[in-house]
Amino acid sequence: MTCVTQEREGPVEAPWHPGAMATPSDRTPLAELVEELLATDGPLPIVAAGEPVLRRATEPFDGQLDAPLLARFVEALRITMHAAPGVGLAAPQVGVPLRIAVIEDPAPVPDEVRVARGRAPQPFRVLVNPSYEPVGTARAAFFEGCLSVPGWQAVVARHAEVRLTGEDEQGRPVDEVFTGWPARIVQHETDHLDGMLYLDRAELRSLSSNQAMSERWTQPTPETAAASLGFELP
């Protein structure tokens, strides 16, 4: 997956509360956009690099979608993430500039990969107004890809452990420490909400097509790729 280190992104927003949400009769422009997206069944279109929505900071969620519409939007993100398939999806990736993302990782990988990458199954969860900060100074570097940059992967060095704060879709506070691959996922998705793509943090000499990945760089760690392509690992 999703190199420069990053501290917590921006100010911490006050938690929102479902009771403060807009009513269906008081639709916001973002609500109208989401309603239009949800007008058809099935996965939502994923926007690709080059679309301005991917390069702008998102609007903190503060009830712009009423509870039923938010639930429908979250379900559409889940369906789209599964269909892609991916282990995370941020609202701007479907053209909606709201600070909302979803993650889920069944982690169907061999034990060797699981151990090397610290990849553990993650249940489906919704991240609302998330921010992260590093825990300690350790970093880990692995190949990373993105549904909005199809066909390519590159090595990204990220914090090995992060503290994620924000809320869930019910407005309940989230304050949790993630390590290993789950930490990478939440950093990748939170970066999307700040207008950042994984390529902004990547070692560009590692950039590899999916074909090259399948033919050359299937090892659990990127040491062989680093030696062959001429880049350094932390």
C-alpha cells in the first residue's frame, strides 16, 4: 500500500451527534450529491488520480447527511470497497469531499506474509473525522497500492504504530492504537481525507506495474526490490 513522516492532521474537531443532523427537508449540497450517486444500484464509480476532489482537504462531517442517508452512503462505500476489491475506501474516492472512510481487511494471506507485514484481520468499520499521530519513532516500508491509482504499486515508509482518533458512524468517539498493516490502512485512508495520495509519500524508484509486482516482487518484504531498483529502506 498508502517518504515523509506525518504528525496528526489538522485540528481535532468536536464530536458530532446524530441528533444534530440535518433533516431530509434541509438537504445540503453534499447531501444532494450523495443522493445522486446513490440513485443507481451497485458499486459507486471510483475516481482516478487527476480528479481535483482527490487533491483537496475534505469537509469535516457535521451532520451534512441525515442518519438514513449516511447509513446508505456507508453501505455504498462498503459495497464499492468489496467490489474493487480493496481494504479501505475514502469518500473523496467516490467524489464526495466529506471526512468519512471505511476499512475492512479479512487478511487472506500466507502466514509468512502475515508475520512479515503485521497483517491481522480487521472487521468492517467506519471512520468519521479521523486523525492520526505516530506512537514511537519506528517506521515500516512495504509496497502499497491505491484504488484511485490503478495498475501501480510503490514502496511507502509509514509509521509502524499510530493512534487514531475520531468518531464512528453513530457519533461515538474512537481513540485506538493500530499497529502493523492495520496502521498502514488507517494512515492511507486518512491521508485521502487530506488530499494526499500514497505516491506523495512513496519511494518513486520502487514504482512498479501490477505485472512487475506479480512477476518480480511477490516477496513478503521489499528488500529484494530495494536492492534491484536502487532505493533505501528505513
